Amino acid sequence: MRKMWVGAGVAVAGGMGFVMLLVVGVYLVAGNLAGGAGGGARKLAKGSVPAAYQPLVQKWGNLCPAINPALLAAQLYQESGFNPRAQSHAAAQGIAQFIPGTWATHGIDGDGDGDRDVWDPKDAIPSAASYDCSLASYVKDVPGNPTENMLASYNAGAYAVIKYQGVPPYKETQNYVKVITTLEKSFAAPETRVDPSEQAAGAIAYAQKKLGTLYLWGGNGTPEQGGRFDCSGLTKAAYESVGIKLPRVANDQYNAGPHPSRDELMPGDLVFFSDDLTNSRAIRHVGIYVGGGYMIDAPRTGAVIRFDPIDTPDYFGATRVTEDGAKALPTTV
């Protein structure tokens, strides 16, 4: 539920017509602004990594050329959702999900306090970066992309990468490489313009049809709920209408694509709000940007789905949803 920093939205007839024109006009120009996010050094997007771990990820993500901070963040998010107490059924432990045998060999004392603690992010995050770089060194003579070869080694073992002289023909391994390199874009601060979303217009059209619908906490728009939504239920349904399946809650939806800056927003971008502007995991509200500084959102109990301005003190950032980005998200984080 969003804390309202402004008064009522602009859901009056005249205001609605004005914003609807903005939606059409701004979206028509969006296709001419594609530049594409390029490669190169990856700095972390604002708040994409919880503040407690951001300095560690930034430092250790530059340990060797095969990794970068955004890639390391993507691995940690995929493994544990940045949960230092995570434990899997396969006995993988901590924020980096080391199994005991791998930790015994590759765990390091990252904070120099004299022990190696898999549950301590100050050891586990440096160990994850060190392990990545060790794998990269094992396959350094294999042709192809060094980062992809490193990720394939992480999943299938260095021997398989050496044997096949690149990413091996295993579906699981190929999918892992794609997932992490896709998630990397969600943790990186774009250095060039982000391509507009092909499905944005359809998502906006869906949300527009729901204007005036009464808010419901936990609402997914089902007949049993009277077709009512909460904020992330609306954005999930809007993108599902164009074939993209998003997670249910707002802070997970934030990782469904790259993050355009405020002055590069385009209609269809998801816009997010939080009381903690340093941590994407603390996001508590989301809307669909429509242009001109406005979004369609389901704001709170007692209100209806409407147009609201995005430039409020709790504005966190935005995500340009992509199909690959949504598919890359872990099912539980």
C-alpha cells in the first residue's frame, strides 16, 4: 500500500483526457528512441542490492575480468534473494548458497577476522567472487565468451566446458547462463538508453480498462474478488495480458528488466516506491508509467485505480519489463 504524499489523483474527466493524449503521444515517439543497453563495465543500479551488501558486491565484483558487480549481484539474487540465512534442501547454505564440500575448498576469510563463516556475507560474498574467478581461470583457454564459460563451469563443472570447448549442450547449463546474464541487466545501471518494451502498449491498454475499479488488498482481479486489484496485482495482470508473467509482489517485479533513469522513462515502464531508497527489497508500491509524469496505479484501500503523479519523495526507480527478464526471475526469492 502506498503512502500518499499528494492529494487525489487526476482521475477527473478533463485530466484523464489530457493524460490519455500523453500516453499515445509519448508512446509513439518511444520507438524512435531505441539505443540499446551496451556492454562494458557494469555499475550497480541504485538500490538494486541491499545497502548492507552493496559495498561488498561492488568491491568483490571487480575481482577479475570475468565478473562485474552486477553479475555477482545477479548470482546472489538467483541463489538466495540476498538472504544470508537461506538453506536449500540440497544443504546449500547462506547468501551465496555454497554446499559444504565447495565451501571447504573455496570459502575464504573475506573480512580477515580469522574464520571462514558460510553464514556471514562478509565471507560468503568474497568467496562467491573468488570461486567465480577460480572457475574462470580453469577455462581461460577455452574459446568464446569468458563470462559465459565461467557461468557454465559454475553449473556444469569446468571439465564439461573444456570438453565441449565452450558452454556445453546441456539445457540446464544453457538456461543458467542465460538467466544470470539476463538478470545482470536488472542489477546494472544502464550507461546507454534502454530499448523500449514491445509489449508496453498492450499492458497500458489493459490497465486503462481498469480505471475506476475499487482497490482490494491482495486482489488479483478474479471474478471471486469482483475484478479488483492491489498495486502489484494490477501490474502483474497487465503484463500477463501481453504474455509476460511477472512475480506477484512489487519488490520482485523490480528485477524483471533493466532500469531506465527518470528522464528516460517511457510508457509501460513499471515505477516503484519505497520508504527505504537504498534497498529494492523494501519496495512496497508499483504502478505503470503512462507519460507526462503520471502512472496508472491501485494506490490504497478505499481508493480506485486511477492516474497519479510519480514525482513524490518515495519514488524509488523504474524497470523496463522484458520477456527474458521476467523469465529469468527465480520462482522464490
